[in-house]
Amino acid sequence: MDPLVLRNGLIYFIILAASLCLRAFAQAWMANRLGDRTPAMEGRLTLNPVPHVDLLGTIVLPLISIFYLQPALDRASLRFFLGWAAPVPINPHNFKNPRTGVLLTQFAGTGFSILLSFVAAVAAGLCLRLHNPDPVEIFGVIIIINCSLMVFDCLPLPPLPGGVLLRHLGFMSEETFVHIARWSGLVMLILINVPAVAKVISFLVGVATIPFSIVMQLVAL
């Protein structure tokens, strides 16, 4: 295997896996903060990545995608970003307001992706300001990966946070939610290989990166 391909693939994989695990920790932390100790009792309230890893979603599928697509650091592939951590177990009955608690917990991962992207943008800007551009591409990958995850979070498809929001707004029954969630992984695999859908998602990811590009430029001044 080309050493450059191996290097790029490993960088992608490490950043994606770390981001997924940190997002899962954020969900566990939010649930615990809102009064549900279930994630803590299940060993999920930890920065140790091992409890958050899903063999298929965090390791197998990303590795296959990465080394099949052979991504360059400056060219993100949508298929690569289809990954997930092990679901964080929660008990809505432990929340003071179950509906609000579930939504805040689900979107805690999205919030953490925003935080990671912001920190990466500031770090990239500082590197440019100090005339050290070498790490910038790494921070750029962090931003792209987390903006991609944010976009997928907002898609109205169970069990993604966007689908959870639809359920709690009354646009989807619990039965429909569970039924769609069973097949959503397959649906996503098909959709992201449809050129029109891929272009729309790519556009949304590009829009999501704009605020962080602005932050990076402002810090670099």
C-alpha cells in the first residue's frame, strides 16, 4: 500500500473514531447532568473510547470506506463519514422533563461537534498566525468530519437526532420511528451513493464549515 494512502487513511480513521467516541461521551454527560445515571452505571460516562466503540460503525465500516476510497486530506468523501458509536443507554423517566431531556441528550453530540470544530478552527488560525501551516490540514479534517456529523445529525431519519426531534414534535409515531430505525443504516448507505443526494449533503457540509472558516481567518489576522 502507498505510504501516503496509509498515512491519510489512518489520520481520517483516528479523527473520526475519536470524534464519534467524544460525541458519545457528551451524550452520556448530558444525560447524567439532567438526572439520568443510566449511562454512568453502564460505564459510558468516561473519556475512555473502548466502551463507546461499536465494532461495525466505529471500526469496520470506516476502515473499509477509508481504504477503499483512499481519501486525500483536502478532499472529503461522504461515504467515509457514515460511522457511529455504540448507542448511549438512557432512561427518559429519570429526566425531570422526559421530552426535553431526550432531545438535549441526543443533540449533545451535535453540540460537541460544534465545540470540536470551533477549537480546531482557532488552533488552525493560530498556526497560520504563527506561520506554521503544517498542522492546518489536520485541523481542517477535524472541522470537515464534525461538520459532516452535524449535518447527518439533523437529517429527519430515525434514530438520528433529527428523527428523534420529529418523533417528539408529533410528526412520527413511536411505532414508525422504531420500524424506520431498523433500516435506516441501509437507507443511508443507499442514499449517499445517489449522486443528487450526495451533492445536496456535500453542499450542506460546505455551508456548515463556513462559520469555522471565518473563525480561522479572524484568528489568523
